[in-house]
Amino acid sequence: MVLLCITDISKAQKPYIKDATVEEQLEFVEKEASKWQNYIMVFDTWFRQLKNNVNNTISEKNEVISRLETTIVSKDSTITELNRQLELTASDLKETLKEKNSFSFLGISMAKGVFLSIVIFIFIILIAATALAILVLQRNNLSTSKIRKELEKTREEFEEHRQRARQKYEALVVQHHKEIQKLKEG
């Protein structure tokens, strides 16, 4: 019994570890506590200190959990708002791209590719019509030039014919006049 008391006194003199973790404190109490039959005896001060430290640790952990839950709720609402803004931005981007790639001509909205194809098609038709008009004009100019040459040739022939006819007529008139003079003299 004396030995048991000396052991208890020596254990009572060992200071309690206050700045250790809860696990270390539990190990300390388990290791340093007295064992008697199937019981473990813990000093009341150690038990209160351990209980107080466990409660403080639980309170601190609950505060951390509460702060983290608040942070999670805040982050969730931020994520929700950012997702909503992302959807709006994506919708705006889609609308902007649609407007960027479309063109309004005479009140008709059409894609720029379609409009460009129509403009190129019209441009090609105008070039073809211009080329056709130039060919027709050149053909007409050649025909007109040929007809003018023929007209000029015909005029020259007509003028020659007229000159010959006039000369014949004058010769006939002179001859007729000479014959009339012969008849009067004779």
C-alpha cells in the first residue's frame, strides 16, 4: 500500500501537458493514470483539464466548420451568379455573332455569305452583260463600217454614173441642137 501511495504521489507530481493536441493529452492521461483491478483512475484536475481542452477544441472546430460552411454558401452563391452571368454572356455572344455574320439589305436580313454570293453573282452577270454588249457593239460597228464603205462606193458609182449620164445628155442636147441647126439651114 505504501508503494501504491508513493507511485500515486510521483504521478501526481507530474505536470499536465496543456499545449498538446487532444490525442496527445488522451495518450498522456491513459499512460499516466493509475490502474487498479479493471479500473483506471485519473486525477480530477487532469480530467477537468482534458474535458475543458476537448470542449475548447470542439468549439474551435465548430467555429471553423461554421466559417467554412458560410464560405461554402458564399462560394456557391458566387458560382451560381457567375454561371448565370456566363449563360447571359454566352447568349449575348451568340446573338452578337449572329448579328456580326448577318447583313440587312433592303430590310431583308441575310447571312453575309449569302449576301456576298448574291453580290458576286450579280457582278459576274453585269460583267457578262457588259462583255456581250461590247461584242454586239463591235459587230454593229463593223457592220456600220462595211455599210458606210459600200454606201461610199455606191455614191461614187452613182456620181460617176450621173456624170456620164449628164455628159451623154449634154452630148445629146448638143447633137440635137446641131441637128436642129442643120434643119434650119437646110
